[in-house]
Amino acid sequence: MLEQANKLNQILLEYAPLLKQIPDEAFYAKANPRKWSKVEIMGHLVDSAQNNIRRFIVSKYEDNPFIIYNQDKWVAMGGYQDLPAVQVIELWELLNRQIIQILARLTETDGRRTCLTNDPTTHSVEWLAADYLRHLLHHLHQVLDKEAIAYP
């Protein structure tokens, strides 16, 4: 799991400085009232980090834990649209630094343990970690107006 930890560290080093350069007007703008703003997308990534921390840890000592979350309700309850952008970015960065610590401590055997999520398919922790990175990059590219990265 060290490989995923290293990849996540590289993502933080590359993307965190770019996020801090986004002007507030762009960060809070909503093209559609039913769509998330960039700050809400970052809030979603905060929520995703929190849920995945729980998945990675609980899967180590419980068999097939069932850990799901409703992303729209979490973003609404988090109130990210009303928070300072720098606070949301810093929280995202700190949570991901914690994920790096957790992933670095998981063994190959831990990576084969499984967890149930919103997806009806049971996934290994290793798969969840790789999926977390794909999901993260997909949304970071949205926020930074970079070339889209497809995510299922």
C-alpha cells in the first residue's frame, strides 16, 4: 500500500499549491443551483477522505465492514459554500496527509481485506485506495479546469 501512499503524496505536492491560487469568485461560483461549486467539490473530497479513512482503518480489524455515505447530504451538511476556501483546502490537505500515514502502515495482506460501500460489489482495500486516487484526480481536474479525467 506504500505505492498508493507515495502517489497520494505526489498528488498533494502538485495540486495543493494550484488550489490555493484559485480566486474566490471562481471558487464559489455556481453555474447551476443544483450543481456543486468548486468549493463544494473540494468539500466532497473532504467528505470522501473522511469516509475512506474509516474504510481503510475499520477494514483492517473487521471483516467486510459496510461503510457508505450520501455525498449530497454530506456536502449540504458540511456547509462548504459558507466556509473560507483556504479552510476547506487545508482540511482536505490534512486529511489526505493522514491517509498517507494510514496507507503506508497497511500491509499487502491488509490490502486484500474487503469493505462494502455504496457500490454493490465488495472491493479490496487495495482497490479502494486506487479508486480513491482516481476519484481524487477526477475532481481535482474539475476544480482546476484541467483536462477531464474520466471516472465511473
